[in-house]
Amino acid sequence: MGMTMTQKILAAHAGLDKVEAGQLIKCKLDMVLGNDVTTPVAINEFEKAGFSGVFDGSKISLVMDHFTPNKDIKSAAHCKQCRDFASDMGVKNYFDVGDMGIEHALLPEKGLVAAGECIIGADSHTCTYGALNAFSTGVGSTDMAAGMATGEAWFKVPSAIKFNLTGKLNEYVMGKDVILHIIGMIGVDGALYKSMEFSGDGLKNLSMDDRLSMANMAIEAGAKNGIFAFDEITKAYQDGRVNRPYKTYEADKDAVYDAVYDIDLSKIKSTVAFPHLPENTKTIDEVGEVKIDQVVIGSCTNGRMEDLEMAAKILKGKHVAKNVRCIVIPATQKIYLEAMKKGLFEIFVEAGCAVSTPTCGPCLGGHMGILAKGERAVATTNRNFVGRMGHPESEVYLASPAIAAASAVTGKISDVSEVL
Amino acid sequence: MKAFGKVHKYGDNVDTDVIIPARYLNTADHKELAAHCMEDIDADFVKNVKEGDIIVANQNFGCGSSREHAPIAIKASGISCVIASTFARIFYRNAINTALPILECDEAVKNIDNGDEVEVDFDTGVITNKTKGQTYKAQPFPDFMKEIINAGGLLKSLKK
């Protein structure tokens, strides 16, 4: 019986020739990640347990992205605790305001994560790096603390669901729509404890930004990780970013899957997830009249260059509807600079959008765009749980940057065709 | 080891945002987090919960954000055990790693109602519903996880 991509990476990092689903193993880690919300809890545990040093200062990344620029005194204290820890422990990859980005956009961009590597992060969307053909998964702060101390983590080897992608997306349909479609199909626990493995002929038509946003939301189907096969597009992305040798992994021909789904990308329509679960999906033609108060374009799911370019293409020469706030958040400093140089900010500001420095901010109801009771937002983010963006009686509708931008113009959830 | 308490029952997909909303994640203090536990799904939880009480929920408990503040808040609120049909995987890890006892038992979840008084024997995995006079059997943990829980959490087990 052959192995999946995930199983091969885990076996290699456990020093084993072969692993099977269900097996408990200990793996060597190539990167351990934390942010300003999860790292303080990890540092407390690390210190309480009496550890005095980290396993490798170059294999730890601390990114201050959730409540930054600091929203209050307590958040500032958390960042200070992380900053001091990084300095004391010789953590090389510490990113603060001015050079940071949203962690899951930043680490691939800087080449800190690469194909074939084994990565844990104290943030559920750490599964994003599967887009690079890496095994990466979200854990809690205690696992992060143990990872920083020992360079290892325990895993139960997952079984997998395979998604065989064919065809090509239609204009204005994005990776976000594909992953929302899939979550709608299999449910928020449809891949619980499992890997979601993406391969097939259609991969050549999916950009790295599309793949990153798809792998990012594997957790919203309950998955342990999402992972893409390695190809020329992955290679081109990593060239110039990753300066160390890396290994790529493909699934064995006789690998066993719990299920295999064939997805024809040309059949995917723009998709919106209604409150309060990412599985409550409707295609854009089924949405009906949903008036909105706010639009958020950004996050670790959709704050990358292609996302901003798509939004700008739709917002160019138009204006955000009266009584709608549209907040655009480039995911990293590099993306911010590129968007500025390309004139995207001019388009956004002239359209009546607010453009923010990189932050997770509103996605988790932290700051920079909180909803009042009864308000509705269309967001390119990843979760629409009760109270996710603010008041427990507010609502979040998840969509692509194309749908979010079109909706900002009309003031209700709208297809791109309504504004172009 | 045994737990005994009154049940607070919830449905499917209880996510970590409702267990501890992000607006309170600017603190890592266990007591402060416990003061807002379950706030967005059950505003009266903190008022009603007593030391030793048990949370029972359906599928996919603890889905969403990896915030360890969720099991921390639950444990610090006085809850002695969480029983669910299934747990989201990060929450499952976090509960084991922070030594919050959890059990997967669909039969118990189907039969236990809100307010029932329940006893849990962690050594045998037997759950006794004192109110209804029923018993249910949960899956025991693999030895490796038992060691982590018995040591008082992952880091304590690593230090051994």
C-alpha cells in the first residue's frame, strides 16, 4: 500500500521508511510559528516548564499580526513579551510592525517555509503552506512551546481525501470559490483528522495565490492539513525565495484515499458562505437580496497581490455604496508597497475605501473594523462564526475578493456582472 | 480519577470563537479568560457553572481557531470534563496537552440532557448518568496520551 504526499513527508521527518494512517509518530520540525495572541501563552508554558533555550533560533518565526499595531495596553504587553523572548532566545525570524505581514502570507513570501518541510504553527491557518507541497498544520500554544524547546512534535498519521482538479476557472472566479465550494460539499467536519490532497491536470491553471487561499481554508473543513502537488508554478514561486535545498513529494500511485473527488474548475461558480458556518454555501445566483454594511478585503486567505488586483479591477472608476464601509488590508509590507507602486491605492481611495497597514484585525473581531449588533459584512476572510467580526448578533458572509468588491459598489451581495 | 457534576449541553460545531471570543484574547490570564467562557453561545454559563460541572456537545466540538485560551477558559471555569461525539483536531490536541479531560462518546451525547448529573471514571472510560440511571462506555485514550494527561500536560511529560 502506497503513501499520500502527507504521509511521505511525515515519514521522512520521523526517520521512517513507511507510515500508515492512525500511527502515532514523532517528527522533526523545520519551522515553529507563533503570533502575538498564541505566543505569550506558549512563552508562559515554556518558562513554567523550566526550559532555558530554544532548539534552533533560525527555525522559529514570531509574527506580530493579530492585534497590531497594538490596539490596547494589554496587546502591547503581549507584543513586548514576544519581542523580549525573541531577543533573549536568539529567535531570528521576529517580525513586528513595519516589517511584518499576516503570518501565512509572510512566511511563504520570505521563503521561510518550503516544499517537503514539516511545519507547525500556533494558528489554525498554518495549513496554508500546503500550497507549497509542505506538511504544515495548526496546533496550540503548548505544542508550540514544546516545538520551540525540542524541535519535535507528535502526530497521528492522517488518512486523506483526494481532490482531482481538472479544467480552468472562469473569469472572476477564484481559488476562494473552489475551496468554499468544497467546504459546502463536504461540510465543516468533512475532512476531520484527515489531509486534503490537491492534484490533477487543473493545477496548471491555478496560481500560487489561488492555491494559498485554498490550502488556507482546509482547516474550515476540519482537515489536519491541505497539500498541493509540486509543479512548475510552485518551483517558480520558490525560486529566489527559498535558498536552501528542499525535497518535493508526490503521492504513490497506489496510495489509498478515504474518498476521491473530481472537481472541474470550469464548473465552479462564485460562491458565498452564509452565517454562521463556512459550509453554508450558496452560488452567487442563489444569494438573493442581502444588504450589507461593511466589506473587508484582506486576511491570510485573500490579502495577496492577485486578490488586491482583482478588487481594484472591479472598483476602478466606481464608488463604494453610501453607508457601506470598505476596508482593504494588504497582507504584507511587500504587497503593500507593490500595490502602492502599481497605483492600486489610488483606485481604492478614490472609490471610497480605507486602506490599512497589514493586520489580521477585523477577521477575528480584533480591531480595525468591528461590526455593531445587527450589521452585516461581506469578507474575503475565512470564518463566519457567531460574533467572529464583532457583536454576537452581527453577520459575516465569506466570499472572494471579486464578489466582495462588487458588493461594496452595490451595497448588497452582488456578482461582478452587476457592476461591470 | 473521577469527575462528577451537572451537565451543560450544546449542539454541533461549537467553535473556539464562541468558547472564548477574540475580543478577550488580549489576556493570557486563566481567571480573566474563564470570566468570559462560552459568552457568545451561552451568556449565563459563567453565572451557572459550578466546580466539577461537565460540558456535553455533539459533533466537532472546538472547531476553528487554534487558541489554547479555549481549553484554558473551560478548565479555569471549573469544568471537569468535556464529552462530545467528536472533537475538532486542534482542540483535541490542546485539551490533551493542557490536561483538560475530554472523552469521545456518541452514545453518552445522544442520551444525556442539559442539567443531568453525570459521573465520569477516566480509568475505565465509563460514564454514569445518575439522573437517568444509565451508563455509557467511552473510547479509552491510547497509552501515550494517558501519559501526557497523567503528567499534567505535554510540557510536564517532556520534562520527566
